[in-house]
Amino acid sequence: MPDAANGRGSGQRQMSPEEKAAFEGRISELGERLDRVKAQRGADAEAELDAEMRGRGMAYGMRMAAELVGAVIVGGLIGIGLDWWLGTKPWLFLLFFVLGFAAGVLNVVRAYERMQKEIMARTGGKIGHSVPDED
Amino acid sequence: MPDPIHQFEIHPIVPINIFGWDVSFTNSSLFMLLAVLLTAGFFIVSMRTRSLVPTRLQSLAEVTYEFVAGMLRESTGHAGMQYFPLVFTLFVFIFVCNMMGMIPGFFTVTSHIVVTAALAALVFLTVLVVGFAKNGVRFLKLFVPEGVPIVILPLVVLIEVISFLSRPVSHSVRLFANMLAGHITLKVFGGFVVMLLGAGTFAALAPLPLLMAVALTALEVLVAFLQAYVFTMLTCMYLNDALHPGH
């Protein structure tokens, strides 16, 4: 028993101070490298999600523009059609153009509500960089 | 500079004329046919084994099925599964057309509004027919939101009707505009590379637009999928309105 302890002890004791310093240096260096790799990996994943969200953002932007413009065009066309039919140029066009705009805003609001739900479901409520809550 | 619009030109391959109507088999028809054949071929080959433990191809087909089925079930409930064939066909057709368009030299069918408008009109008419068939006059409740004072109700109903009628417009414009804009941008950046290479010392700058073109290609692949997804998602939502009007 004392022999074994001695053996191990001497094994450790044989590590001279310089060797020990070198060993610890290696360990801390390894730790640093690991941290770097981990940080890199985290950044990669974040950048990937970021790029994906940006691609989605562009798609969403196009969607909003189409929702708004589509309704204005349809409203205007209905107005022109009714004017042409009833001979009330240009009053119904003006009226339906404005109504079309209202419908467009309604479309955008509805699309936004759906979008919000979708994004919340996808990211678990975390969009972009998280900001700590005030409370 | 190469013309960025040239890629969207339609030219007849087999001219056909029926009673004065030009119904030629064009390059657009060719790529639609290719998309359909590719899709049908893929599903026939991948599902041939029908094993309990799927092969790689089979799981690809199953993932596609699960993806669309999940989307439809989520937005319309179980009642919507009746329209699964329509929704699945729309998704796969648009997705394959978009993706084929990403191959250089290929024609992008979905970059023409006549194609996307036809698809959107199909969805719109399906919603109308299904809505009236399932709910009768109650379908019109879609245009009458609850809790609106009677005084402004006519105005609100008018706005709701215009909003409803604008659906096929935005539905089709979105897909077509995305594909058109994406392909033009790609072509323009590709053109910059060629122009810079032929501009003496400025040729050193040529890698810059090339890098941009590479990045844009990646983005376009994402857009190609996303737009197919968005089109299908909206189809599901509109079907939901037809099945359950009033909320």
C-alpha cells in the first residue's frame, strides 16, 4: 500500500515544475481552442437562421406588397367597369379605388396576423437577437 | 450586354392551329410536360418497393407527402383532407417548375403570369364552388363580419368583397413576380461578369459580380421552395374559408 502510493506519488512528483507548467499550458490552450470551435459553431447556426429569416423576410415583403397592390387594382377595375356600365364616369372609379385601398390594408393586416403566428410557431417566439425582458 | 428578358420568350415548337386559335406546343408547354413527367416518374419509381422500412427515395416521397398533408391538416382540419390531391399536385407542380427553372438554360414556367393566374383561378373557383356546395347561402357570411354596426355594414361588406376578389390577384402575382425578378437579377449579374471580362484591366473586378451571382443562386433556390410553400399555404387557408366560413 505505501509502496503503491509511493509509486503513484513519485510518478506525479516526477513531473518537474516546468513540465507541469507546460502541461497546464497545453490544457488551457486546448480549452481555448475548444471554446473557439464552439463559438464558431454557434455563430454558424445563428448566421444560418439569420440568412433563412432574411430570405423569408423578402418573401414576406413581396407578399405584403402583392396583398396591398392586388386589392387596389381589383377595386379600381371594378370601379372602371361599373362606370363604363352605368355611365357615371369617373365617380364610381374614385369610390372603388378608395375602397380597394381599404381592402388592401385589411389584407395586409390579416396577412400580418397569420405571419406573426407562423413565425412564433417556427422560432418559439425568438425573432432576431433576444433582448432581455425588463422585469 | 445579354438581354435579361430573352430567357422568358415563348416560341412554338410544334405549331398547332385549331379554328383560328393558336394552341401551339411551345417551350413553356414542353417544360410543364417535363415537370409532370419528372414528378410522376419520381413518385412511381420511389414508391415501387412500398417497403415498411423505406429506401432513401421512398422516404423522400413520404417526407413530401407528410409535409403537404401536415400543412393542409393544420389549416383546414380533417375536413380539408378531401382536397389533398389538389393541394399536393399544386405544391409539387410549382416546386418542380421553380426548381427546374434554376437549371441554367431551362425555361421557368412559373415566371409567366398566365400560368400562375391559371393556377390561382383554379384555386379561387374551387373555393367558390366548394364554399357554396358545402354551406349554401351561409358561405356569404364570409363577407359579413360579426359585431359591425348596421350603419357601416354596407361599406364593410363592399370592402370584404373587394378583399375576397383580390385574392387570386395577389395569389398569382406573388409567385410570378418572385420568379421573374429573381431570374432577371441572376441574368443581370451574370451579364456583368461577361461585360467586365471584356473590359481590359477592369476584368480584375469580374469575380465580384460572380460572387454575387453565386450568393443569389443560393437565395433563389430558397425562394423557389418558399414560393411553392407560400402558394400552397394560401391555398389551404382559402380552402379553410370555404369549409368553415364565419371565422
